[in-house]
Amino acid sequence: MVKYAFASTGDKLTSIVIPNSVITIEYRAFIASKITSFTLGNSIETIGEEAFNNLNTKLTNIDLPNSLKSIGKNAFASSNFLTLTLPKSLENLGEKAFASNARRMSKVVISSQLFNSIGTANINVYFLSSGNEAPVLYCDHDGVRLKGIGAC
């Protein structure tokens, strides 16, 4: 999917289904869109920088496919998610990928492998911006979810 493909579409585009043939969602593809419903295909491996940044919508949850390997810097920053489950397939999480969501985000589930690659000291860089409270972090150990940073 090309850069800026559906950026700033206003009220014209509210729902989208990204087909399984799409592997990469490029830089700012949906920035500042008002999408209220979208489905990501099962083949997506990469979500580029700022791809869904500043979603001006009431969308509160997103189902990330198990094929996803990389989320770029600020990919979902300033959006409205309440809960988030990062797939086990995720290998790379860009800096501030979900920053400025924490004011509303209450729960994040992350695999212990990804958490360990990020490190305890850096976890806030991915989910917070200054002045926000951290969401409750759940660490997934092969299907067993444990609450808190210490659980990872």
C-alpha cells in the first residue's frame, strides 16, 4: 500500500478492509483518517512509520494479524486505542509506536520475547508521551498472561 494512500480522507472513508495480498502498509498511509472500522489482512508483515498516526476516530481496538513482524516509529501514535494485544510474531517495535495513547489506553499485552528485546527501561518510550500514565502491562508467556512489568 503506497505512502499517503488514504491520508486525511475526512468523512469520505470510514471503513476499510485491507486484503490478504497486502504485505506492507507504507509511511502515513492512513494518517489523520477518520476510519471507524478496518480489518487488516492476514499477510501484513510491516506497518510503516506513522501509518495510522493521529486516527481521528472513535476506534478503540485493533486486531493485529499474527503475520505482523514490524511496526514503525509513531505508527499508531495519537490514536484512541483502549486495549492492545501485540502478536507473538512481532520482532520490531518502532519508537513511540503507540505514544500519546496511554491517556486512554488501559491494557497492553506483549510477548515476553518482545518485552525483553525492548527492555524495562525503554518500555515507556513505546507507549507514553510526557505527562501520561502508563497502561497496565500484561506479559504473555506462551499463552499465560502475567500482570506488570516485573512479570516479563
